[in-house]
Amino acid sequence: MRIFAFGSSITSSYWNGAATYYRGIYRQLHALGHHVTFAEPDAYGRQQKRDIGDFSYVNSIIYRSAEDIPALLRQSAECDLVIKHSGVGVFDELLEEKVLECRSDSTRIAFWDVDAPATLARMEENPADAFRALIPEYDFIFTYGGGPPVVEHYQRLGAANCHPIYNALDPGTHYPVPADPDSACDLLFVGHRLPDRERRVQEFFLRAAELAPDLRFSLGGEGWEGKRLPTNVRWIGHVGTGDHNRVNCSARMVLNINRDSMASVGFSPPTRVFEAAGAGACLITDRWTGIENFFVPEHEILVAGSAEEVVACIRNISEAEARQIGSNMRQRALRDHTYALRAQEVDAIIQNMLTEQTAGCGD
């Protein structure tokens, strides 16, 4: 199958949390025999901060203005499946509408939402949002999280189908490496400073640092340079994908903090959960509905509902116990949560629909 995808960026993780997800999914779809073209805009400085890596599993196209889009749409219309990802960052409304014009007897159209809570909130806040009327026109709606609440919400808006395709582990990218003494800390959190995340970072991470002045905390991600931090917190800046294994394996524990919208919807393990799992790190996560669908609390993952509970995990779990929890989580991810499995799921969904449509035509 020939697949043409419009997304934020597959070549750069700079201000782009979806990069790991895109890479995992499309690398494995390529491994299944699909030919993938991925079009991304030259925006937000991402092309100037491209990650080192092999992206030969996609035909990568960089476009620079709205004038480039008609030619891209003509090219995509020659493919079997055209995917518009949410959150491209530029020309989103234009692409949401125009990709539907590529539909034909041989071309299906999908909307793949990498931030469903934000997309759905946007439409609920603005009943006149143009995308509301377009949802029933898409052949497929995929999301990278959200579970039953997101599926039901999209169905209420007229989606013919909606399938969560969760984040996962790419074991060829995220794996255990020797610890780096210069990156050693008791707790690591990596996440960009975003409006609907900052309050929870303050609540779970910075407050924990204040409660445990004798412990060492490391904060990674963009945007924190103007933030007042406790003296035992070290800001390490942007952490590219090539450095994830090193920092995850150098911390005694790693913290996951979901954004407000993701936490409230639940069933939304972000990429950093599986990146830590691949490294065999002991992960503490804030509490959200559906955690047990992915990992067993206290055996494969630690769950905290407050800064006090975060600190209790650090103080009460020995280094040997932490290593065992991290190992358990890695084994579970390798068994049940790889991108190879996610890609097989996507492939089956698409093939089933095409089979049903072909059978329907025969009737």
C-alpha cells in the first residue's frame, strides 16, 4: 500500500513530542511492506534542529509555504491512503479540508489525531469549528490515546469509526545503556513547558524537589529557562531522542506527568512512558484512568497522586527494587507494547475495511 502522511515532523523532535510516535509507527508500517511518504513543514526551527538518525523508511518531503500544498495533494491523491495528522502546526485547517478532495475509488482518507483531547476540546469550545462537519467524511479516525472516552466522543461527532493506536516501544531505539555519572540524579522529568502541563509539573515535580532538598532532580525540555526552580533542580535543556537512553538510564527514577487534558481523559500513556520502559528505568507516573491496561501498578510501574507520594517512592523503594520494577516494565513493553504490534493493528483495520467494501461492491 502507498501511504502519504501530513504531520508535524518525523525528522526532528524539537518542540515535537509526536516524533517518536511517528517514527515507531511508520518504520513498522514500512517493515510490513507499505511505502510511506511523510510531508512536514519547515516550521518552528525543527529543520534547523533535525535529529541524527536513519529515516530511510519514509520518503521525507519538506515543504515551506501554502503554495507547496496543491502539488503535495496531487501527489498524495495517487496513493492508496492519505493521512492528515493533527497538530501539524501550520495550514492545519486547509489540510483538514483539502485532503478529503483526494478521495477516490482507490484512495482512502484518514485523520490521525496525536492530541485528541485538544482537538475535541477545540470543537466543543467552538461549535462553528469547520472540522466538526468534516469528521464523518473521513474513512478512518485514528488516535494515539484516549481509549473509550475519545472513541465515544468522536462517534458522537459522526465518525464512522475511531481506533486508538497507542504509543509504544521501539526496542531498536530505546534500550538500556551504561549510566552517565554526569547525568546522575534521583528523579528525572523530561517535558516541554506547555500551558496545560506547567501546573502539574509544579505540583508533582517541583513541589517534590522542595520537599526533598537532599535529593537531586533533573528537568529536561524546552521553555523552562525563565522558570524559578528549586536549588536542587538542574535544568538540562532540550533532550534529543539520541540522548533519551542516556538520561533515562542515569536517573534512579523517571517521572511521567501527563498534561491536564490527557490526565482527565485517561488511557493516554505518552511516548516518554515507553521510552523509559525501553531503557529499563523505574518509572513513577501521575495517576490517570487506564494505567492498569498497560502496566501493573507497583510491579511494573509506580503511581503517585501527589508530590508527597513521589518523594515517598524515591525514599522507600530501594535501588534493587527500582531496578526490578524497571526490568519488569521493559519485559511487559517488549511483550505487549511494541510499535511492530501497533502497526499490525493499523494494517488489520485498514485491510478489514477494504475487504468489507470490496465485498459490498460484489453484492
